[in-house]
Amino acid sequence: MVRHYVRKRGSRPYKNYSEKNLEKALNEVRAKKISVRAAAEKYGIHRNTLSGKIHGKHPNASGGQTTFSSDEEGLFAKYIIAMSTYGFPLTAFDLQMTVKNYLDKCGRHVKKFKNNVPGKDWVESFLKRHKQDLSTRLARNISHARARSNEGTINNFFDNFSKEVEGVPHSNIWNFDESNLVDDPGSNKVIVKKGTKYPEKIRNATKACTTIMLCGNAEGILAPIYINYKAENPWQTWTEGGPDGAHYNRTRSGWFDAVCFEDWFTKLMLPILKQQPGKKIIMGDNLSAQLNMEVLNLCEKYNILFILM
């Protein structure tokens, strides 16, 4: 529930000046044309406000101290913009979960957030603070099949792709894909005695699934394979006799999630990419839904570009 605060009569308002006057006052003080006290009297802005702005003690927004620093909020904003560019814009709930994952990973606990999940009032305030870069819109849903079959979308993709890979060596262009394998043989028709309603066939099947992630570059070099089992805890025997350099993990579903994707990227791909000079490109399908802030920050640091098809 969004909370609304009302000041008592006679108390000083949060903000009784224009951004234009504030900027003028700060510019004059920084240029040493006028003192903070004189600027406060000239523009009608409290001297503590001017002093705080000069020394960077306040956030830019009014309404009290924010939970996160301006750099941290900037990371959230960059992540939102990146995910929207990839075709997976975040909802308010997605943003709340992103913040929770960030806090959990940092080992921080924010008392005013229930289980480290910010409320809707925080989301609303965050969007107001970043209204110059972010806005909310109703999204129009399109299927993957429609997105693939749209000729304009396909042509636009290759036009942009050609620009991005220009000058990038083939060894620095990587393509990843994950495949899910199941041991369930499914059902098929059998011949039985007439009148049999529920025929059964004895087969060893557990409906378990295993996901493997493969990644290779345009020169034909294959990165180590990443294998993810469906299990609470992996067995040591599951890692014996596998491909050289393979890495193993497990999830409850057997599918890749954001944590699994980050583990694959940081432990298998990043060591390879860091050794390659210049720009690196990683292409994939719709796994941008699994990208998190940590992966995107590492990509920015080491000149790595994700291209989602």
C-alpha cells in the first residue's frame, strides 16, 4: 500500500524552491562568486540544503534519505533498460525481486523491507527519482513464433548485427544454447488383448531432466560443457567420466535459472573471454530472461556484448 505523508501546519515544507533557482545558486557558489549564506538569502533556499548539495550529502530527490546509494540505484536503472532492450521488460514485481536478490547476495538486511522485498511505495518512489530515464507502459505480448516470422524484425536484427560484429575477430564471436534432456520415453500404442483398458509397459523412467549448456565460437572452438541436473544435492558419481573441463550443477527443476546462468558465465565463459583482447560477443536465444545485474556489470567491465536473437 502506497503511503502518503502530510506535513503539520506551520512546519517547513520539504521543498519550496525551483530546480532552476537551485542550479543557479549552486553554480554561483561553486564558482566562488557568492557564499552559501548569501546564495540562500538571494534564492530563498535553506543554507543546509545548498551545503548538502555542494558536498554531495543529499540524494537528488526530495523526501528523505534513500535506501540505496545513487550508484546502486543507477545499476538498477541500467539493468531495467538493458532487459527492456532485449525484449524482456521488467514488471514492478520483477524489480522488487531484482532488489531482493541484490540485497541477499550482498548479505544486507533492510528492516523496512519484508524479507528484503521492497514495497510498492519504494518502486513508485524509485520511478519518480528516475523519471528522466524510466517510464511505465502497457506491453503488447507477441509470441516467439510471430517475432521470428516478422520480416522487418529479421532484417532489422541482421542490420544491427552486421554493425556490432564489424571488426570483431571470429574467435571473439560466441554462440550459446542450452538443451534439456529427459529420460521419459513417453507413451505409444501397444497391441493387447481386446477389452484391456489400462495396459502398462515396464520401463526404467524417472521423468528426470538434465540440461546441458554448449557454447562455441565462429572458429569452431568449443567451450567446456556445463551440465545441470535435476536434484536437491548432486551425487559425486554424476561428475565422473564426463567431458574434459565440464562443470556440474543442480537445480530443483533441472532447468537453468538466473543463479545457474551466472554460475555458467562466471566460471566457464568469463575466464575464456578475459583472455581475448578487444570486443567480445555472445549470442543466444531468449535466455536474457536469466540475465542478472552481476552478469551485465561483468560484461561492461570486460567489453562483452550480449546479442539476443
